[in-house]
Amino acid sequence: MTLARWSTLAIGVGLTTLSFVRLVEVHNQITFAAPWWWLGLIGIVATVLALGVPCSARSRRGAASRRAGS
């Protein structure tokens, strides 16, 4: 599970970086930019999936402390 998460994170960061570099190289011209910003969005989604949702971790921690305090 950890290997899958780290590899997804590496792929997501790599895609996002590649997309940003290519967008800068094409000067964000609409005809050349379309595939690169889509690739960037895919990279961002992969990164968020690998990192997990921060709200769910926070709510679980809060629920555990509320149960322990009761």
C-alpha cells in the first residue's frame, strides 16, 4: 500500500511539473496549451489522491480525542 501511494505521488508531482514547464514553453497559447493543462490537472488529482484528504484525517483525530475525553 505504501509503495502504491509513493509511486502515485511521484507520478502526480512529475506530471504536474512537466505540464507546468511545457505551459511556460508554449507561452500559454491556447492552441498548444490544451493537452498540457489537462495533463497538469491529472497530475494534481494523482497528487491529492496519494496524499489523502486532509479533512478526513483531521475529523478522525478529533473524533478519537472526543471519545477518549468522554
